Amino acid sequence: MPQSVYLDMDPGHDDVLALLVALASLEVEGVTTVAGNQTVDKTGRNARRVLDIAHYKTISVHGGSAHPLFRPLVTAGHVHGSTGLDGYQIPAGLRHVDIAADAQAWLASEFSRHSSGITWVATGPLTNVAAFLMGHNHLIPSIAQLVIMGGALHGGNITAHAEFNFYVDPDAAHWVMTSGIPIRLVGLDVTHQALLSPQALDRFAGFGTEVGHMLHDLFAFYFEHEPHASPQGTPVHDVLAVAAVVHPEFFIWRRLHLLVERCREDRRGQVIIVPEEAAPSSVEVAIDIDSERFFKWMWEVLISRYAADPIV
């Protein structure tokens, strides 16, 4: 029986890959969206469109925070384009989509149905997550684990010190990292090791389906615009958080006490490792990955669900 999860994301090309793999390997209960890669109206529409193209029309999408907790919004249009999913021509019937801005109320209703065991996967800025935890303290015991794509122990991808999601809302990231809930953090330390090769474009096209066509066109654009793409490949970041739920054994984990820089603008969003304390940390950080096993699994999942002739 697939594990039930809730997804919080800001689609975004790499979020699309994460969403499709999650749909094919987990029991996705619903999706909340946040401003990050693009504004929240666009990320919500993008999530809805991908779900419809992949024939998951019954899975709901709920719009969340339109801006960080205390700061102006920074988006990644230079990577994802003006729509958040530039490169792919959305089918005409899916171009006009309205998403209700009810993420907090919907999550409260959903989490109230569970006494425990919730897995929550967040692949965008942590604004929705922090706001929910702050406002619904009584529901925190329901959360078995929060798996996050964000942060980096060393270096960054939007500045020399910060990963994009933590940079966009460092206040939310800091609050979540110090909240005490069980967290698995998948950051640039491993996502920059797992590079999708340029040959992936041909594999996507070979699916012979609209999902394959979409992935081909999206990642043709992404390969050209992701600043850390190289002839060897490009990081695909968010899908690794899904892998951490299904196959945590693909990673090496280290338990750390973490803070996030909020005051120094030149270090905004930087992850700070706190010297070891008496109490054990609730945050496990991925520090290494078996990329070969990860990609073998990812392609098996994608081909089995989205290819017209699912021969792996």
C-alpha cells in the first residue's frame, strides 16, 4: 500500500518532476502551493494543469501564501520563466484555471482527520509550513515526518551562501528548523550530486504520451536556464525529497542542530550548524546520495506510469 503524503510546492520545472514521481509512487492526498519559483497564482495553476495532464483530476490543489512571512517576494523567473513552466505549450483547454486560496483551512481539516502518521513533503519556500505550524499547534503531533527540499550545509544557488527556498523566506525556514518536529532535509549537498543527463530529453520524448512531451519540452528549457546545468547534466532538486520518503536508504543522513540566518542580508538564508547540544536534534540532513540507485528508481517509476509502452 503506497504511503499517504501531502505535498507543498511552487511549480517550477523541478517541482513537476517531483509531483509526477510522487503521484506514481505514493498516495498523494492533495497539493498546497506557495509563492516561490513564481507567484502563487501561477504555481497553483501549474500544479492543477500537471495533475490534469497526468490524469489525476480528483487530487485537489489549494493556494497558500502569496509572499514570505515578513519580506517582499523573490521569484525565480530567470530559471522557470514568466509562467513558472516556460518551454511547454499548455493545452488550450487547461489555460484558464482558478485555484481557491484555502491552503491553511484545508490542511487543518485534513490533518484533523489523522491522529498520527502524516508525511508532509515541502519543495518550495517554507511559508505555508511555518504559518500552519504556528497557527495549529494542536495538530503538530499528527505529523510523523516533514521532508524538505531546501538549504545547504555548504554554498548556495541564489547567493554564495544560500539555497533559493531558504533565501526566499529565511524566517519561515528558521522557524521550521527549530520547531522540534521530525524533519528530513534534502539540500544542495545532495541535489548537486544527482544530475539529470541531457540524454533524458530523448527518454522523455520516447514515452509517447502527453506527459512525456511535457517533460521533454520543460526540461529542454530548464537545461538552458538552470544556472548549475553543465554538459554532464542539471540538478533536479525537488524529486530527491520524494525519493527520501520512498527510499531513505539512497541517502546518508546526519543528525544536526540547524539555524537559518535571518538578520545579515549578505548571509540571508544561510544554514548555520549549531555545536552539538545535550538534547538530540529532530533534523536529519542528507549529506550524500547513491545517484545511480536514485536515477534507476526514478526512471522505473516514470516509465511504468507515464510511458505508452511501459518497458523499463
